[in-house]
Amino acid sequence: MERKIIRREKERECEGRHNSLEDAEQGKNCKSTLMTLNVGGYLYITQKQTLTKYPDTFLEGIVNGKILCPFDADGHYFIDRDGLLFRHVLNFLRNGELLLPEGFRENQLLAQEAEFFQLKGLAEEVKSRWEKEQLTPRETTFLEITDNHDRSQGLRIFCNAPDFISKIKSRIVLVSKSRLDGFPEEFSVSSNIIQFKYFIKSENGTRLVLKEDNTFVCTLETLKFEAIMMALKCGFRLLTSLDCSKGSIVHSDALHFIK
């Protein structure tokens, strides 16, 4: 009876050792299939099989020793590319399709990353997505800068990009407040309208009057030039003046931008 007990204990010990060896081996295999990449200062941990999913790519070349890649101070592969955008590159390798967050606007940058990593499938999907966006009509939004008492006096700015309208509105509010000397109550701002206290006509053009002594923030002409310069810097173009009857953009009542 004692011999049977001793034999069973020895068998259990052998099984335990065997299992621990198997676990250790599996742990080694798991570690050997993982890779840590430092992409532009961002660390990504993924499996080798993910990086080698598509042959003849930059990442597959690194894993299989076809391409020499430098290491960072911690011994991780270092790739001098956009670390934030690499998230989308890696997700494409994982999912086999391009899945981007709503409102993503960096198609051109992602296309460059796809070209660098030699991922033809990703490049094609980015191009297709960009072309669809170009064909999809955007709802035109506008900003109205008016007299609180006479809305016929003022300027209207139309654009097919809501974020640009918001940018112009923020700029005008910033400039106005900086010149009001503590009187921000002289104008009000809503979702798409900025109403000043009142305008007056003068020989020098319409002025936005903000104090009783008739000092002004700036002329409407200044606001028009400000809007035009901001639009050009952001890649928009002036489609047309919606009211060309007055002979020039400076004297028109509306501006229409499109990208």
C-alpha cells in the first residue's frame, strides 16, 4: 500500500515537471512571436505574423531580415514615421481592411504612410475613400456678421466646411474682444451669427461701432480680407462673390469658399 502511494506521488511530480516545462516552452514561443516597434516615439507590441501578413512589404522585410532597421535605446526596432498614424497601418494588417474613426481628415498623410510601408492594399483603400469624399456633396454652412438692428447691413461668409466657418468665427471674436477694451457686451455670438451693437456709414466705409464715442473695432473690408486670407491658407478657394452687382469682392455682401 505504501509503495502504491509513493509511486503515485512520483508520477504526480513527473507530471508537474512536465507541465511546467510545457508552460515555459509556450511562454518562450509566445515571447518569440511578439515584436515591439518604436514608431516615431510611440511603442506598439504586435505579433510577427501580423507584420508579415503581406509579403514584400517594409514590415515583412524587417521581420525576415531583408531590411536593416535601427534600434532605439531599449533595443526596440525604431521606425522614423508618424507614430499616431501607424495605429491605422497596424489595424489594417490586423483586420485586412481600412477602418477609420468618424471625421478622419488625414487621408493624404495616411496615403504617404501606406506608400512608405509598401502596403498596396492600404494605399488603394485610402485613395478610394478620398475619392468618395470628394464626390460626396458637403452641406454649405455660413457665418453672418450683422448689425443688431439692421440685418441688411453686414457680411455673409459661406463655405462647405463647418470647421472652417468655426475657425473664422473664433478669429473674428478674438480680434473684436481684443479691441473692445473691456466691453464684450457690445456684441453677441450664436451658432452662426455675430451681431454687433450697430453699424454706421462713413466716408471710409462701414464701421463696426462699439463705443459711444464712435471708435471702431475694424471695417467690414478688413473682415473680408481676413476671411479671404484665412481661406487661402487653409486650401480653400473663392468660388464667387454672391453679389457681384457692386463691382468688386471688397464691396460685395457675401463671400463663398469651397475646397
